[in-house]
Amino acid sequence: MDKTITTALLIIAGVICSIFLFNTVYPMINRSSAAMVNMTDKINNRMQSQIEVIQATGSTSGKTVYIWAKNVGTSRIDAVEQSDLFLGPEGNADRIAYHLNNDGGQAALPSWSYAVANGGDEWSTGTTVKITVTFTDNLSPGTYTLKLVIPNGIQAEYYFST
């Protein structure tokens, strides 16, 4: 009879330990798999996003730079206005703010704005955008560095002379 009671108590203790272990490990596995799925989606988005700066040139007035960038990836680029644009003399580029002025007044300069080249409203695969950067003063002659970084971190660099 002693062996039966001891065996029953050991079985009950083993079941309780198994339940405790399951309740501890299962939530961690579940959170880990959710994190992996989220990271996989982000990596997939980055792998499908690619941009290329095709051309950059200064205007004849010297206060404007025109940039043409193409979406050469396989996914649409959302929220273009949240992109970062760095432009300046080689080795001394500054971040240029997006032109956000809905009240009709003059935006703070320097600033940039964009338009989809084919007249659409989204930067889809194979589409080119024309970015217009406006400065307060004329650009001095020299070599300029341009870096365009879209919201998911993909970037393109380009060098041009004025």
C-alpha cells in the first residue's frame, strides 16, 4: 500500500510540475513567435523596397535643385513626405525639411516637395518622383552630396555638380 500512495503522490507532483512548466514556457514561445513574424514582415518590406536617384541638377536661378528618383523595388512606397533628404556641399550635407504649409503662406526654407512624374498620387513600382528643393540663397559652384532615405530606412546617394 505504501508503494501505491508514493507512486500516486509522485504522479500528482509530476502532473503539477508539467502544468507549471507549460504555463511558464508557452507564453514565452507565443511572444517569441509573434516577434519573429513582426520582424519578418519588416525585413520583407525592406527587401522589396529599393530606390535609385536618376538625376539631380540645379536650376538656372541657383536657388532650386531638381531631383528625380525612381522606385526600382517591388513594393509601393508610402508616406513619401516622411522621407529624409540630406543635401549640401560634399562632406557637409544637412537635413532638408519637407515643405509642409497648408495655410498658403511661405514655407521655411530650405524645404522640399515632390510630385509623381506621371501625374499619379502614389510612388508605385517603376514610377519616378520629381523632388524640388528650394533654398534661400543661390547655391555656390561645387560638388554636392544628396542622400534620400525613405521611411523604412532604404537609402540612395547621389553626387552632382553645379
